[in-house]
Amino acid sequence: MAGDHSELCYKAQHSEIVIVFIHGILGSPSQFSFMLDKLGGAFSVENLLLPGHGGTIREFAASGMVEWQDYVNERIRRLQGEYRNIIIVAHSMGCLLSVQAALEYPVKIRGLFLMAMPLVIRVRSPYVGSRMISAFQKNASEEIAAAVRESNSVRANGALSYLMALPRFAELYFKGRKTRDLVGRLGLPMIVVSSENDETVSVKSLRYVENMPNVRLMSARDSGHFYYPKETKELLSDALLHFIGEHDQTTGINILNTYSI
């Protein structure tokens, strides 16, 4: 597996805003490295590693959705005491955890930047194939496979090892269904990013947010669930900077005109 799967906590001097990054199931903090590069240390950052991740498939299987949600909630609760503004950036399952956290701790969360939110799950064969590549073909050089490897923080000894993780994926399915109702209760600003070629998230997921006045939709062209081309990474990073600037009035950084959706 590629990438550094360690949790990153960085406190910018005099920062009154913190950007919280939350990865998806089997995921890694390294998925957000391109965004962190763009932020350039201007903001405090909490790039989370969820319990059961960053280790073995057995450790992953012993964790679960309740533990993951509690971990996110506790971090947000603590950060509310340290910062005036919180913006959450999430991918896949991290989006579901973010929605519930925003409902439970609404005081200082200013916005959600959600990528590949799995309200409706549709698993296509490319996803299964890419997961096998990420786990067992570590020398594969193909660009999409490399992105999948970077996103995978859980070690497995063989394909059958993933069977013990099936209950966690069942939890993900039901969490997505529950979040369909929860997301409509949020009135805070949100950007929802859908990938043009997502292998696991159905375009039907957008039905639950597309008519919400506080939601702006972005389409990531030529992108999959894990893979984003260089140009799209730049676009997403610029959109995040603009989003931060719109909803934080304490930074003193003139970024409001860098991007428009």
C-alpha cells in the first residue's frame, strides 16, 4: 500500500478555523494529500484516521460504524472548544459520518465539502478489481490502481481475508440509507462532489440533495470513486479554498475570487 496512513493534526498560528478531513471505509488520511498541499499550512488541520484503520483486516473487522461515528463526534466536540469555525471535508463513508456529526454538533460547523457520498450504493466490477489490485499487486503502475492503493490503509493476507469485513460493509449500506433522511435536515452550506465514473456510488445519490438550496453540486470529470486526474484535483482544491473563504471571516486571506462553481 502506498502513502502514509498516519493521522495528521496541525495547528496553524492564530488560526480560528480548523479543517477536518474524514476518509471512507478502508480508507486513509493520505487520500487528502493533494488538498493539504493546496492549503499550504494556512489553516489548522485534523486529518483523521478512523479506529480499525491503518492496520490489519482483523483489526478493521473488530471495529465498526458506532465506534467510527463516536470517534468523529468526540473530535468535533473537542474542536468546538478550540476554534470558532469548523469545516469538514469527507470522502465516501466519511460523508455519512460528517452529516450525523453536523446534526449533533451544529454550533461551529460552517460547512461540509462532501466527495462521493454513498447515499445509494452500486458496486460495479471495476471496484472489485481495483481493490484486488490495491491489496495484492503492489507493483502495479497503472494510475488508477495507484490511487486505489493510496486510499487503502487496511492490510489483508489474501482475498478471503476480506470476508471477515462483510459486516462492516453491511453497516455502510444501512448507514447510507439512514443518511438519506438526515441530510435533508441540514441547513448549513454544502458542496457535494460526484465522480463521473464512480464505481460504487450511484448517481441516484444526488436525488437526495440536488434540490436543497444550501447545496452546490460539482461533477468530477474522468474520475472514479478513488481516482481523480491531476486537473480535477486542482479544481477540487481550488473549490475547497473558495468554500473556506466564503464561510470563514477570520483568516484575512483573500481567496474569495479564486474559484466559482
